[in-house]
Amino acid sequence: MLHHGKIGFERRVFPRFHVELPIVYQREEKGSRHAHALNVSQGGMLLTLEDMVSPGERLRVKMHLTDKNGSRIIEAVGRVVWVSLLPPGEGKGYQVGFTFEEIDPRHLSTLQAFEAIWLEQGQRKRGFGEISAAWSALRIIGRIDSMGFPGKAIWMDGKLVPWDDAKIHVLSHVVHYASCAFDGVRIYANPNGVFILRLREHIKRLFDSAKIYRMPIPYTQDEICAAVKTTVEANDLTTGYIRPFVFRGYHSLGVNPLSCPVVTAIAAWEWGAYLGDEGMQNGVSVRISSWNRPAPNTLPAMAKVAANYMNSQLIKLEAIESGFEEGIALDSFGYISEGSGENIFIVKNNTLYTPPSSSSILPGITRHCVFQLARELGYEVKQHVLPRESLYTADEAFMTGTAAEITPIAKVDNVPVGEGGRGPVTRAIQAAYFDILTGKRADTYHWLEKVR
């Protein structure tokens, strides 16, 4: 049974028949696991896996097909479209909607031929035939994460360290108490060179976060900015994501962190659209989380620190397990706060509304970009406490973040937002934003810092 809200994928995988095929999928250092593939076609398939995967994650599959004429192998690369828990009574695990993206044309013709056999057999047996006779095995031969791991080098306390050698002790303070401040920065390339988006604002926020948690960074902000560029160069990146972070290292394990050294590190890697390219174009489906953001004066929301993201994990996991791409948290007073890692905007009567800092949000740097662009385009922007139902009645809604960039929201709790896709205001702001990043217009806001 497909999860609610997934009809578009169901159409692509021919729900007129049902097959249940043995599948073995392999993950690094974890050996093989058993699973099943259901409703396979040239468009994609429905998988049942034991392990969690994420929407947008890419998988490489290898299928070994056999019939009376012999054996054929098909290899393809595709993307996870959605993930949900198995329905009650069907055991533990996850249903995964998977669509093919890259396949050799010769393999496609083979898959089309087998699909015709499956359809014929499935129809003859009233949709529940034993189609597995046409298959001997289906094996996922490797996972291609949407993050480009591994990279080449990580900057640690003034030195570039080989990626696989960037390690810490398991009794480091950060492992047990989440004593880490971090930030996230994007790399973009355009005809004028390779650039980092708002690097200095991100590093300033990193220093502010560390200051709140009494973690003195033994470098200046200028030195960290220079180290970021060094890390990008060392990893030969023209696009991607940068993670500068500071954490309490190994010395003692009391709650008091002061005796533990402050370690500074910077990593950079390839990373595509956080919520998927399709989500960027057509919008994502989100739910209101049952988990609220922390109340004021509990955990400081203005600090971008690891501890706050344990709350984000609960929001994200609940959303994925419910079949949504993302979750939106309310604050402790029941007003809209933010996504697991994104700020929220709604559009009503051509005016933009976004929750204020008092709603337990992290004031995002991309959020500030939207303020500037929206006002340039003639839209009024208001920071205002927003009730949950304002998402259902909005003309448009979108999420912003360094990773998420500017991503439309198509549905909230399965209620279409506006027309159920990317609206004209969101499209205009997206276009203005990416025009600066791609060099189509001048960087009048001085957001881009050149690497080379």
C-alpha cells in the first residue's frame, strides 16, 4: 500500500499489478540486508528497506533479470522520492518511493521488454501473480549520498588533515554533551569565478554562537575566513557546502567544559539541493511537528549549536516517518517557529510574513537575503507572530536556509498552500536570488566573496 499523498509516484510505477521481489542492499561496513522491491517499471519502483534513507538521496541499483532467453543485467542510478514507515501489521522497516534518473538506453529497452511481461502476467493473474519468476535478484550495489563524501582534506586547528584522518577521541566532551557551535556556508560558481555566499556573516554568527557557550575561538574571524578559502581550494570545489565548527575536545567528562580544549575545524564537500531539485521547482510537502521549539530561556535559539539540532532531528524524523519532506515546529506558545533547519515565510495579499526572533528561531542569513530582495521587488516584509492556521490560508509559503536556499512549500499537513505549488512571489524572489549567485546580475549587496 502506498502512503497517502504519493499518487504521482504511484502512476509512474504501474499500480495495475503487484510484484514482490527479493532484494539485497548493501551499505558500507554494514554488510547485506534483506528487503523487497514492489511495483517495478521503467519509471521507478517501490522498495521496502530495513534501514532509513532520506528523500533526495541517490541509490545505485543493479538488477539481474532472467527469463527463458537467458540472463541480463540492468544498472541504473535513481533518487529516493519519499520515505514512510511500513503500514501497521507489515513488520518493521520503511517503504521507499524510488525513481530512475540515469539508465543506459540499452538497459532501458531491456527493462521495457520485461515490464511488458510483468504487465501481461500481472493482468492474467488479477494483479497478484507470482512475477518473481522473471527475476533472480535485485541488488543495491552502493549508496550515493546527496552529500559528496568523502572529500580530500579537513582543516583542523591550523592544518589540513587528510579526510579519513580527521578524528577525535570517543570521550571528547562534544560526543557526550553536544558542546559544539557550527555554521553552514554555500559555495557557488559563475562566469566570474568561484564564490562563497556571505562568508563573513556566517563566521560572525559562528563566533557569536561560541561566545554564548563560553568557547573562545583561538583565531580571528579574518583567519577563519582565510582558512575556509584554503579548505575549499584543498578540496577542488567549485560548488558545494562548507561546515566551519568549534567544539570541546578530550580532557574530562564532567558537565563543566572549561578544562576541555576548544578545537576548530572546517570541512567542505559537494552538496546539491537540500530538499531535492524537484522540491525547489514544485514545492515540498511538510507537516506541523508534534515537537515544539524550546521555550525562551531554556536553550538559546540564537546560537547555532549542536544541542539545538537534537530537537531538529526529532522534527525531521517525525516528518520523514510520516511521509513528508520536512516538519515545521511551533514555539512554546503555539505560534509558528521554523523548520528543522529552515526559516519560514508566508505570502498573503502580496505581503511577506515571517516569525520574529522571539518565536525561538535562528535568525537566518538567507532569511535576511529575502528581506533585501523582497523589498527591492516592492513587497512589504513583516516580522509577526503567526498562528498555525495562517499556513493553511496563505497564498504562498516557502522555506529559507543556507542548505535549503529558497524552497517553496506545496502542502502543509496535506492541505495545499495556495495553488499547491510555487507561487509568483516565491518564483520572483528565487529568480532574484539565483540571478545574483549565477552572475546574471550584479552583486549589489556584496554577498559573494571570491575564492578564485
